[in-house]
Amino acid sequence: TLSPLALKAAEEVSSKWRGTTATGGKTMNYIGGEFTESKAEKWLEVRDPSTQTLLTTVPETTADEFAQAVEAASQAYKTWSKTSIMRRQRVMFELQHLIRQHSPDIAKSIVLEQGKTFADAQGDVGRGLQVVETATAITSTLLGDKLEVSQDMDTFSRRLPLGVTAAITPFNFPAMIVLWSAALATVTGNTLIVKPSERDPGATMIIAELCERAGVPPGVINVVHGSAPTVNRICDDPAIKAISFVGGDKAGKHIYDRATPLGKRVQANLGAKNHAVIMPDANKNLTLNAVAGAAFGAAGQRCMALSVAIFVGTAREWIPELIERAKELKVSGGFEEGTDLGPVISPEAKTRIESYIASVEEEGGKVLLDGRGCTVPEYPHGNFVGPTVVEAVTTMKAYKDEIFGPVLTIVSADTLDDAIAIVNANRYGNGASVFTNSGSTARKFELEAEPGQIGVNVAVPVPLPMFNWSGNKGSFKGDIPFYGKSGLDFYTQRKTTTSLWPAADAVGNRASVHMPQ
Ligand code: NAD
């Protein structure tokens, strides 16, 4: 059963919000402005990762229901795409206010279904809210290009929406990533079908209701639940013009390969292996706190988690102190006061993470701090893995794969050049950070390290939404990244008009067949 704190949160969330429940009922679809119970035959269970209590079931949306969502989004597009930009801006103003107001409820739903701590869940909502806030600036950010080419000729470039778009989102940021699309797809005049992670659908349902209250008309945002079959329908439906995907490599590559040959625009943020390069001249306290926070926060289930620490030269002497800081972190249920790490998402994830830790020993590496078999007396059935520090070399499985758990892999390097070579040999390119007090070291790292998001004494260098998400290499597929200026590019297409208004007496009476210049 749920803990008393979780039970209270579950009752609050279930009684206040129409589309979601955390007391064992069914999660609704949201189609054409209606929260509807699916007629699905197959339902997927969502369990509290701290206790395994059944919170809700999620439908594998039927083909008919999916078609209704596409139809609703197609119909709504006809009018929404023609609303004035000020009206869409006003909806964003209202939405940012409502999200701020109801952020605790969204966070509670996240803690219940996903397991992260309440403070961390509020950060999840907060980072999504920032994208909504920047979307309120649309009347400036979407200003187009116009040039008086000559006295009688103007060229003007419009930015038009694409049509019906879709977002397929992962379990680890159930609010933030949904808000990236909910804000940017709609403020630019598109309509949207969201297929949230089947493991934590609640935040999306609350967001859908807030969108409705903010004045998003029926059909502009729709939510359909499910897993691979529903995703495949999104890839295949000709009415859907663009897909924004965030998640693991396997699903992302599948979606990209299935949808792009059909002419769809796809942006896919994928997995990661983010390195911290720790130089001996760094501020020790700042570095160790930052590395421990970014390796173990959210139980390591962030695509920007720091999962590799490269200690350069004598910085190795700090390893014992890093381990001490990791040991101090408290593992417990996400609602409990003082919890640093909640459970991982599922028993299968716990088994997978523990087998990666075992693989380090099997391959000749060392487990310096072992989080396997972590138990929390108040939560005997939780999927807990304690902070884990392993020492490995780059040929080992635990180094090469994304573990997606609270496991920090330590590798060593003699020089900054060696460390940068390690970072660049990795197939992923989401983020990398350097910890140093030397400007020239920082500058060299910034220029030479290949990942798309660089931190200098910053462990989680996720760009604020006026910049783009800029992961690269194996961490991204597509051409146009998420949010920032790119986000507007992703959700718009350009149409350029050239007009000629010569004075009547300036026009001759013979046709010209040359290519006009
Ligand atoms: P996931 O790939 O299992 O699921 C993501 C989405 O894809 C879900 O909506 C799911 O229903 C769908 N899906 C899963 N398998 C599918 C399949 N075989 N066919 C079609 N659709 C499928 O990812 P997850 O476990 O929910 O999230 C964790 C992953 O997401 C990690 O790899 C993490 O690095 C990545 N992630 C990346 C970023 C980023 O910005 N780069 C951000 C967050 C998470």
C-alpha cells in the first residue's frame, strides 16, 4: 500500500483532475476537448515504484480512437492556424500562470508515478514552465524577414505552421518534455497529439486540463496513450506532419526510420553518456558536490546525468571524498523529507542496473561503492538502488552503455588531452563538463570536446529555453533541435512572397524570356 504521504497525494490528484487517477482507476484519453475512457482491450499498469501499488491503468488506444484524435487535430488546425498570434500568445500567458499555480499537483503526480523526489519533480515542471514562458514572447521571436529589394519590389518571408504534429515522450521528465511541445507546437499555430510515456501519464493529463483552462480550443492538443502500436500509428498517419521524440535509442531510431521516409519532419533526442573531466586545479568542494548531485540526482535517470567522471592526474586523490559524499545521500520514497534519491522506475530497471554493476566485477573493474541490494525499511518493495561508484576502463560494458541509474563510472587520464580523447571517442554527444580554475583549460575543453552541451564548472549544462537543446552525435537524430530558435524552426515552414508594384508608365510592351535577376 501507499505511504500515508503518497496516499494523501494520490487522493488529491485523483479528485482534482479529470483525466488522471492515482487510486487504481483508469487514465483517460483526451480527444477533441473531451476526457474519454478508452475502449481498449489492452491496459498497461502504472505502479508506484516505492511500493508497487497499482496507481492507474493506461489504455493501448484503439485504431478508432487514434483516428478520432487525428481527425480532431485536423479539424482544429483549420481554425487554430488562423487565429491571431496575439491570441495564441495570450493563451501562453494564461498557461504559464496556471502551471505555476498548479505545479505542486503536477509534481505530486510525478512523484507517485515516476518516483523522483518532490523537489526534483518541481524542477521537472519548472524547466518545462520556462519553455512556456519563452513562448509568450512569440510576437517578437516569430518576427519575420522583409526586404525592400528595389523601389518597386518587396520580398517577405512568412513562417507558417505545419499542421498536425505529434510528441512521443519518455518517462524521466513527464512534465518538462511534454511542455516543450505543448507550448511551441501550439503557439506557432499547429495542433498536437501527445503520446506520453505509458509509465507516468498523469502529468500530461493535468497539463492537458490546464491547456484547456488556458483557452486552448478543443482538438488543438490531444492525448492518446499506449506503447509501440500507438507510436507506429503516429509514424504512419499521413495527416501527421512532424514528430518530436525524446527517449531511448531503440525507439528513437525506429521512429525516425519509419516516419522520415513518409516525408515527416522528425527530431529525436536519444540516450547519453555524459562525462565530467575533473582537473587537479578545480575548486574541490564545488566539483565533488556537483558531480555527486548530477550523477545520483533523479537516481541517475536523467539524459544529462553525469555518468562518467574522468579524474585527471592528482585529482584522483579526491575519489575517496567523492565516495563519502555519495554515501551521505539519503535513499527513500520521493515524498519523504530529506530524500535525495527515490526509487528507479521499475523492478526491471533495478535488475538491469544491478547487472551492469555486476558486469564491472566480471570484466575486472572495481566496485568502490555498491548500491546493489539497497533496502529502505519503510519501503520494503521499492525499486531502490543506492549511489554506486565503479572504476572501469572504456572497453567495459558499464562504460559503453547508458545505464540510466545511480551509477558513476570513474576512469582516469594523465592529461587533459587524454581526457578529451576519451570524451570524443564516446558515441554519444549530449553533454560534457570540465571542472577547473584555469581559463585556458576551460577554453580548450569548450572548443575541443565534441558533445553539444558543455559545462564549465556546471554539471548539468542543460541550456535555458532561449537557447537550443543541442545534443549531437549518437544523442540526436534529425536536423532541427528542440526549443529555442530551433524549436520555432521545427514547428514552422517558410513561405516567401516577392511582389512587384511598378509605376504604370514603367512597364514596356514586350515579353522578356530571360531568367529575371
Ligand atoms: P523509451 O525509448 O523506452 O520510451 C520513450 C517513448 O517511446 C515512450 O513514449 C514509449 O512508449 C515509446 N517507445 C518505447 N519503445 C518503443 C518501441 N519499441 N517502438 C515504439 N515506441 C516505443 O525511453 P524511456 O525509458 O521512457 O526514457 C529514457 C531514455 O530517454 C533514456 O535513454 C534517456 O537518455 C532518454 N532521454 C533523452 C533525453 C534527451 O533530451 N536526449 C531526455 C530525456 C530522456
